[in-house]
Amino acid sequence: MKKTLSVLIIGFLFLSNIAQAGLPAFKLTVKDGYFLPEIIEVPARTRFKIVITNLGPGPEEFESKTLRKESVIAEGVTRTIVFAPLKPGRYRFFGEFHAETAQGFIVVK
């Protein structure tokens, strides 16, 4: 029973990674307390991922209250966040460690 469950879990993780590999990807960089680019345009009603690289200095958090996403990214780390299909609109995100400058929008068209 335990062996079967382990095989199922490994299979699920493998298929999940394959599914994410085919998603449209958009790059976002954190540098000197700013998100670059500040505006990311993505297609409506399509799952997608944002690949965030933090060039520092220090950690930064990607947060969007509207989209219910948040992730702390240490300096030198690249992290991927997957998003469910979104309706057309403008969705704000920000960095909690540099709230005055680390701001941006995901524009869904």
C-alpha cells in the first residue's frame, strides 16, 4: 500500500512539472528594490507562470492581495509562480520589503 501511494505521488509530481513546462512564461526581475518590468502583459483566460529572479540586494516578496499570491524570494534565487486563468483587467502586485518602489501590474488582455 505504501509503495503504491509513493508511486502515485511521484507520478503526480512528474505530470505536474510537465504541465507547468508548457505554460506561457513571463520573466520578472527584482533589483535594487524595483520590479522590472513594472508591467507584465499576459493573455486572458490562459494559465501562465511568472519566473521571478531576485538580483538583490537582500530578499524581496512578490505579493498580490487581489490574486492571493505571495512568495518571499531570497537574493540570488529564481522562483516560479503559476497563475490560474484570469479575466481581462489590471492586477496590482508589490514587494513588501520595498513597498514604496517595488510595485507593478499584471495586465490581462
